[in-house]
Amino acid sequence: MAGMTPETGGGMFEASSNAAFRKQLNKVYAWYTGGFALFVIVLAILEQMGLPRNWIGYLFLAATVLLYAGIGVMSRTNDAAEYYVAGRRVPAFYNGMATGADWMSAASFIGMAGTLYLTGYGGLAFIMGWTGGYCLVALFLAPYLRKFGQFTIPDFLGARYDGNLPRFIGILAAILCSFTYVVAQIYGVGLITTRLTGVAFELGIFLGLGGILVCSFLGGMRAVTWTQVAQYIILIIAYLIPVVWLSVKQTGVPIPQAIYGYQLQKVTEKEKALREDPKEKEVIAIFKARADEMDAKLKDVKGALEADRATATKKIEDLKAANAPAADVNAAEKALAGLPKDEEAAKKAWTAAKTAAAARTAPLAGMPAHAQQFAGDPKGDEKAQKAYDTSRRNFLALVFCLMVGTAALPHILMRYYTTPSVKEARSSVTWSLFFIFLLYFTAPALAVLVKYEVFTVLVGTPFDKLPAWVSQWAAVDPTLLSVTDVNKDGILQLGEMRIGGDIIVLATPEIGGLPYVISGMVAAGGLAAALSTADGLLLTIANALSHDLYYKMIDPNASTARRVMISKVLLLVVALAAAYVAAQKPADILFLVSAAFSFAAAAFFPALVLGIFWKRATKWGAVIGMVGGLGVTFYYMVTTQPWLRGVFGVTSPIELWYGILPISAGVFGVPLGFALIIVVSLLTPAPRREIQELVEHVRYPSLAGDIDTRAT
């Protein structure tokens, strides 16, 4: 002890303090996990004693939201370091768990297995891209960003590129990609809350929003971090239990990840049988006739609309003349009132009907064979070869965009500012990968097991004997699930069922015949996934506006309390705006999320990587690179994605570049961003010597260790 310096003594004290802090965390979350398990067991017993299902839903919703609110209240703070980066004292293990929850959005929890169910092999692009992105984070970004020591990504851009203009563009880009992403999470919150409680979708959104706000509003990153750890525990338990149950039910083996290949073989055999089934072909023929009928109407919209009105009017007159029952007359009058009001409305309605019918003229309800890698055939005719090349190109482009976008998402990168050291930041990326792997390794198994259940149990069931969950989900949203006896034989064919990917995970317990309490737990897990990501995203937007825009650019003398208060007010405004947009049901969850990845990839990845690894990268290079990359990505989405085309009034024909779908627009923006930064940087004066030395120090720890550049 005699030779101990103040520095070493402080380090020993900090190590001791950290050990005690970790021990306390272990104890708290062990009790929490046990308490959650006990809560589920009690509800299961109460269900067997007759507790109504809606009460189970209310209890799950209330218990989880109140739990998150409690953590938010206990973690409330006005301290800037605690509010923005949780005091930089989150251990790697728990930061990995929090990052896993932050990452496990509604798209991962709800949408990914559903996409795998609907697209088969093609859905693996999401798993490969998202997982690969964390490898990029570990190798190229997390440890180096932690060394710089800022609070946010725009903060890093302002310090590295020496000015407020790169910071401001970073703020706009962070808001764009985070707002797009958070709308998807709030949409998922509305969907799950509606299923749990039975309330209207719009009301469900605002009920869930209360759970989001109470954490991030009161305690910022500190509250969000400890809430996300709790949310991860719920979501991973909720995700794994139904899949393990299905695995045991179908194969007797409780390890779905190991045996789903055998079930995939059975699914493939069933697919072949369904393709040749006469009843399935009959349904396909009916949809083809409907598509042809709509096509004929669209060739003479005015004449077809007049003919429909005349037919509907004559039917009413005939019913009245025959003294038909009032119910029949009312139905005929309702049918007349339901006809399109004018030619424009008729054209829109009939085009949509034609598209929907045409989509169901393909075998297997329009789904590809689950084990088929790409569309088309590399050894087929010219058309088949072209389809194969385009499909493969889109698969690789999507993997690229998701991977690079993952490595550049501001709300994920912010998590690595919360660790005590650079070493812990790197370690927490490893833990993040592990906790994410648990879910991602399970999702393909879930998709196959559910498809086997649908193909072998549900298909072929009489309509009057369909399980109750079918009608219950159809009542939540007919676009997510609908069944119609198209050929009037009283038996469900696969082609007569339309199912959306967003309900596959939520309906898995009921598909497997589990008690409703497990369905409530899965819905609570999905809610935890959506809330945890929404918390991080809203905090990212609010911090970008309050810390980077207000404090760094408008009022550098603002007090800490004022900065935090402004962040809280902005967080509330952004949350309400996102809820309003989500209530309009703008697009499916997966597209909204993927759009956010393309935006983040094009806007941030080139500027971050070159800013860390190339000291010659300049302010104007970064500015033009970010604007150019994000601009071309946004332009391509607006001109090719149907919903965005409608929003911006684009009427020109859709022209895909190299056949790339709008979901992968970032594949054009990222290389353009790199090229512009490099070219413009070489044409403009080099950064200040201090900036270049800072980059050298950050890249080579032996020169400087941990660096905090907040004062730079």
C-alpha cells in the first residue's frame, strides 16, 4: 500500500465499486426473473380456474407497463452524464443485454419469423444482414467511438469534422432514420396492445405510448438501460417457450434449432402435394377469373361502373317487387351504396382488387417453396435466368444494406458510450451478439414449425371447426388474417387463407394449442421488444435536438437542468408525432424498419468509417458525402416505393435500377457517400493538425488510451 499512487488507489476503489455494483445488479435481476416466472405461473393457475382471457391480457399489459414505469421513476435524473450516457458505468454484460433489447425491435420479434414464413430462404437476408452488422460494429466503430467520448453520433461528427454543419446534417439524418424506425415500433405497440386488451388500434397505440414515455422521459439513458435489461429477459423467455413447445409437440425434441431441418423436409413434401391438389387448383382458377374480371373493367371504367350501378339498382327493384325479406333488400341497397362513387375511385378500387386477386393465382397462396434459394432457374430459359439473377441480386443488396445500416444506427451506437471503458465497449459488443443470437438462431425454426402446423393441421379443416384464434385475429385486423370459403366446399384450402407475417409469432402459442396465458406472455414479449427499441429511438431524436442542436449550436451556456428539460419536452413532442403517423398504418413494419437501415447506412457509415480510419477526411467531404448518399437513397425510395410515391404524388412509371427493390436503396447511397467524401476531401484543405493527431490517438491506443474530446 505504501507505494500506491492516487491514480492506482482510485483505480482500485473504482474496481471495488464496480464489483459491488455488478453484484447488486445480479441480485436485482435474479429476483426480477424469478418474480416474472412466478407471475406467469399464477396467471396460468387462475386461467385454469376460469379467469377470462381479456383479464389475462389486461394484467400482462398493466404489470409490464407498471414495471417499466417503476424503473423509470427510480432512475429519474437531471444529471447530464446520467441522462445522456447512464453515467458511463454500465457493465459489458448488462450493456449487451440492453443492446439486445434495444435491437430486438418489433421487426425482429414480430416481423422476422413472419417474413421467413412467407418468403422462406429469402428471409434469411435479415438474419445475415443484422447479425453481420454487429461484426462491423465490433471491428470498425464501437471501441473507436467510445474513445472519442461524445454523447451522440452528431456530437462525434461535429468534433471529428470540426464544425456545426456536419453536426447539423448528422442531426437531420439521425432524426430521419430514427423517426422512420420508431413509427414501426409504435405500430407494433398498437398491434400488440389491441390483441392483449381488445381496444381499438389507435387507442392501443397511445396506451403503449405511456409505457414508452415514462422511462425515457424521466430518466433518459439511465432509465432506458435498466428497463431494457428487464425487457430483454421478458422477450427472450416469451420467444423461446412457444417454439420449444412446438418442437416437442411435433418431434419430441426440445431443441427446435437442431431439428427444424427435419420438419423442413416434411414441409417441402407437403408443398409438392398442395401444388397438385385439385381443390387448391380450383381456388387458384377462381382468383384468376376475378383478376380477369377486374382487368376487363379497367379497360372501360366508365362503362363498367354504369353497368354495375344498373345491375345493383335492378336487383333492388326486383327484390321489392317480389316482396323479398327486408334483410335481403337492405343488403342489396348496401351493395349499391358500396359501389365506387366516381371513375377515379372505381379505377383505384378495381386496380387494388386485380392486384390482390392476381397475387393469389400462384400456388401455395403466392409463397415460394420454403427451401428454394432464389426465384427463377439459373439453368432455365432466358426469363427464368433473369428472374434468378434479379432475385439473387436483391438478396445480396438487402444483406449489404442491413449489415451496413446496423453498423450506423445512432440509437445502437449510443449504447457503447455508456460503458466504463473502451475494453468494456468491445466486450459488450460480444455480449450483444450472444443475446441477439439466441433469438435469431430460433426464428428460422419458428417459421418452419408454424408452417408445418398450418400446412398439416389447419389446411383441410372444415370452416365450422377452425380454431377460435382464427376468428379472433381476423377481428383484430382482416389484412393480417382472413379466411374465405372461395370454392364453397366448406373445407379450408391454403389458397383461401391470407395471413400477414406480423401475426406469426404472436399467434404461435394458439397455433400450438398452448394455454392463453402463454399468448399473453408472447404479446408482452413483443410489447417489450417494441417499447425497448422505441425508448432508445425517441431518446436518440430528443438528444440530437436538445444536446446537439440546442446546446452545441444555439445556446452553449445552457445549464444542465435546462438541457435535460428541453430534451424531455422534445421527446414528448416527437413521441406524439410518431404515434400519429403510426395510427395511419403507413406501411408494413419490415419495410419501415428496412428503410431506416438504408437511411442510416447512406448517411452515417461512410462518414463514420472514414472519420475514424482516414485522418485526411475533411469537413466538406463529410458534408457532401452525407448529403449525396442520403439524397440518392431517399430519391430512389420516393420514386419506387408505392406508399412513398403516393405521399409525394409521384406518377411517373416505376423504374428500378438494376432491378433493385426500394427496400435496398442504400446500396446506391453508401458507395456514393464513400466516393464523394474521398474525392471532395482530396480537393479541399486537410483538417487541422489537432484533428489529425486526435484521429491517430484514437486509432492507436498505445499513444493515448481513452480520450475524452468533449472539450475539443
